[in-house]
Amino acid sequence: MHSTPAPRKTTRLRHLLTSASTEFILEAHNGISARIVEEAGFQGIWASGLALSAQFGVRDNNEASWTQVVDMVEFMADVTRIPILLDGDTGYGNFNNMRRLVRKLEQRGVAGVCIEDKLFPKTNSFIDGERQELADIDEFCGKIAAGKDSQSDDDFCVVARIEAYIAGWDTREALRRASAYHAAGADAILVHSAWSTPDQILEFMREWGNRAPVVIVPTKYYATPTQVFRDAGISLVIWANHLIRSAVDAMQETARQIHQDQSLVTVEDQIASVKEIFRLQGADELAEAERRYLTETRRDARAIILAASRGDGMDSLTAERPKVMLPVNGKPLLKRLVDRCRKQQIESVVVVAGYKAEQIDVGGIDVVVNERYAESGELASLACARHAFRDDLVVLYGDLIFRSYVLRGLIESDRELTVVVDSQYAAGPTSGAPDYAYCSAADDRSLWGQDVLLERISRAPRDGERAAQGRWLGMLRARAKGRQWLEEALDTLATRPDFDALGLGDLLNHIVAQGHPVRVIYIHGHWLDVNSLRDLEQAGRFTAGQR
């Protein structure tokens, strides 16, 4: 059975212009923004002259050459399946430039071009518009005809943009130009207005009488209800510059915050992850191609999250659900933890549940149930997931919240077994039963990459005259030999009569006692565990604005 080929991009753009319904396209200015437009659900892209020049850092006065513009639009066309309508300014010259432009756009997979009846080099319509001179009608008609005669694809679209209203002329002049341009072969008419109301556009539509599709750009009269455009018979609405403007706003805020803080900690969890950039770049497709064409195999990491307890400090909040499903700023604790793992490219997550295990509702995870959760502890839960151990393994408490860099530092360690210790919690008050870490050296922030080893985990913040060096977070990472040490320790400790009462701290202490090195990575705050209602309130403040 043969599948029907998808319509060409040029055909899809023509359908948008001739549709019985009002259609919408959105501005993009490079490959990644074009992909975002498509993923948002739009059926077409406006390659805005203003936005394209802005992303080059130059003015919207044809300071970017037409070849630079076409090169960028080619990147946009390559990463999307929907049609692109290029804002071609004045056609970048006379009729001869227009002919070459159309041929090059067809070669690059662009579906159409919009040209405006002003003089080259152009000036943006919203900069002293009434002082801008319009092109001669006959000369502009010749440019339209030259473009249409040059296209090899019958469905390639040339849209004629009328600047009469921008230049201070009336509807009669706008209609005179629209009629001439339509007769010259324009596939649609874009009528532009700088008013904050759509009055000029609506007057034009009443007089035009649907002789050809009409396109509008409601940048100035944005408050107009969309139904007004539908009722007027508008064919296509262009949201013309909003991605570049929103990007500028976000970049300015991020730059200001980084400059102010001289740190990335505040902004890292409020911006798109590097993994999201990789996704938009198509990294998954490359990974699939590598699996197909390269013989080398990659070892995947796995996280095991211990989430069997009810959370006794939460009162009635955990009457019908486990603690890890309590929402923090609208997202359950467990979902936040799983998202943190995936942000660090740990796709395989196993959750050891117990109390109200049926209420665990987070997509893309494997759930293992510790049926004896009520009378057993952390090691018993970990033993339930032993079949899921891998040579790249992260084990986490299920009630943790932390900045992304904490987990990233853990998984980037090249040691066989690594733990994270917060030096700021050495003797501070905390809820729950803290795991204090005694280490081979204290945290020295003046040194980079300290080689510190764990000596033991204890519930006591002091041992005689000696204070603990920090608090262990409840996070560990094991590599190949480290996995073996974990399994051997589990086997040995499972023979003890008090096995059900043992925790991960006991497991680490046993491994250290066997002479195995456990590396310590120090952090300085930026995390918390949720053991009480007060912790839950603090977690809300901690995660405010995080993705």
C-alpha cells in the first residue's frame, strides 16, 4: 500500500491564504525559534524582516544582506515541515533582484515571499512612517510580475504589502495599489496599519470586496478581538515579532541576574535546560543514527528513588497519598525529583513505593513496591530494587529538593562511589533525623576539587571535640566497582537480625569499613528535604519560579 505524499510547503501556504477560515502564522527568526513555532501548533511561519535583522544585531534597514537572510531562512526551512513566508522587504532591489530572490527561495524550500511597496533600502514601517516614500505603482507591479514569472513551482506565493496607510495616504490610495498589484499577479494583499485600532483595515476590507486574500499584521491594534478579523473576512493573520521580543526580555533578565549574583545558581532552574536545547536541535535523531550506524554502545544511567514511607510529620496531608506525591507549587515532590534526573539525562527511573503505592502517578517511571514498608527501612526498600542496579547508578531519598547543579556534580564524579555533603548544615537545626558526615577533611572553599573521603555517617553532629564536616543529603552515585560494593554490602547486612532497621547511612558505613573509598562532594546549601509542614512551606518558597 502506498501512502499519500504530504502536500508541498508551497501548496500548504497557498491553502492558508485561500482557506475559508481565518488562519494564523507566527514569527520566527532562526532555526530553533522556527521549530518552536511548529511545535506550538502553528501551520506556518513568518520569517520577519525585523526579527531576522535583530538576531543579526543590525537595524531593519536592509543592513543584513539578502543572501544572509536567505541563508538563515534555509536553516529554518530545514528543521521544520510547515511553510515559511519570508518578509522580503522591498525585494532587495529592482525586478532583477526579485527574480533571483524567488529562484533562490524555491531552492531553499521557502514557500513564499512578501514584498512591500517602499523604496530600497527600506525603513521599518513604525519609524517615521508618514515620512517614508512609496514605490511607483508601475515599477512595483513589474517587480511582482518578474517574481511570478521566475517561479518554477506554481504554488509559490508572492504577497504584495501595501504601505499606503503607513505613509499617511487614505483608503482610496490603498485600494488603487491593491487592485494594481492583484492584476500584476500577487497571490494575496497584505494591508498594513500603524493605528491602535483596526479602523483602516476594516474600511479597506469593506471596499475591497474579497477580490483576493488579505493578510494583516495586528502589531499595533493587538487588542482587537480575533473574531473581528474573522467577521471581516481576513484570510491570514501574522503575529509578526513576538518571539524575538519575548526572547530579548528573557535574555535581559537572565543577564542582569547573572551579573548581579556573579553566580548561576539563581537562574539555572528558571531557564530551559541544556537537554531541552539538545532536543530542539534534534539530538535524539543523531543518537538514533549513532545506534544504527555506529557499533559502539552507550551505558545508560539509572536512578533509584526510595519513596516507601508515608511521611508521619505531614498530619492529614498524607492520609490518602504518600509524602512524595504532595504538591509543591503545583508539582508533586516525586515529579520534581524525576524531572531533576531527566534534566541530567537520567532517563531510567525506578521508584520504590510502599505506603499508598497505588497513588504514585508520575509518567515514565518503573515502580517497585516494598510490601513490608511499615516494618522495614531504607535498606529493605533498596533491596527490593536490587534487580534494577546498573553500572551507572544514582540512589536518592524521595523527599529531596535541590538545585540542578547538585545532581550534576554527583553524576560527573569519576569515582566508583560518591556522596554529596552540605558543609553549611554541620550543626544547624533541621527537621527529620539528619545524617551527619564525618570526612577526611573539612570543606575548604579556597580549593577547587578537594580530594575528600567519607569516614562515617552518624546521627550525632559532634563526636567529643570533633564536629561533623557536614550533612549528607541522601544521595549517592555508584559506578562499576561501586555497584559491586553496594551489592556486597547489601548481602552482608541482610544477614543481620536488625536489617529492617538499617538505613543508607549504615550501608555507607559498612562500605567504608571494608576499606572502599567513598568520595565526598561538598555543596553549600541549595537543597532541603521535606519532613514536616514547615518544610513543605519552605519548599514552596525554594521552588518558586523553577522549571
